[in-house]
Amino acid sequence: MAAPNLISLATVSGKTRADWCLTSLTSILSNAVNSGEIYRINGLFVSNVGSSDVTVSLDFFRNGLGFFVCQNSPVPVGSTTVIMGKDNGLYIEEGDALRIRASTTNSLQYIITYDILS
């Protein structure tokens, strides 16, 4: 099934997901092939709750290839970095995913907000 036409949407559902960032690129949001949906990213926040400065990388994964949105971006201890917002969001189409990686374990947490459009 093809992704829906944005002009004639039947449903828009808001979602939020939160978790820890691992030290290997790990999918935080993936859209199944033939889902009939598009995911619109509204915000992605990364907080450093550890005891030292850490870096974060985020990639857009399509057709077996990763395209970095940010690579080794610093997140100082005790701070939150906004990686994406409504003014610079992405659409995650069928078969696409977002993957995240921290340079140190047990230091970074993320919150991602998105809409499922169908």
C-alpha cells in the first residue's frame, strides 16, 4: 500500500516515546513497509543525566543506508539538546527508521513526539 495523501488524511494520532540512548545505532522509530502511514516528527529531545559530557548521533535509515541528521553532537552534562522540532522535522515514510546512538552508556535519555498520519 502507498503512503497516504497528506491532503486527504483520515486519521492523525499524536504519539510520544521515551527511552535511554544505547551506544550502538538503535531504532527509536520505524515505519513498517506497507503500513499505509507516514510519521511526522514534531520534536526530538536528548537529555544528559550522566556525570560527564556525551555526544549523540542520529541517522535517518532508508534502503539499508543511514544518513546522519547529527553526528557526534555534544550534549553537556545536565543539559537538553533539541535535535528536531516542527520547524526542521522529518517525515518517516514506509520502510524508513530513525536510529540514535550515545557515546557513553547510561547517560542520555530521549523523548520523541510524532504524529501517525493515515
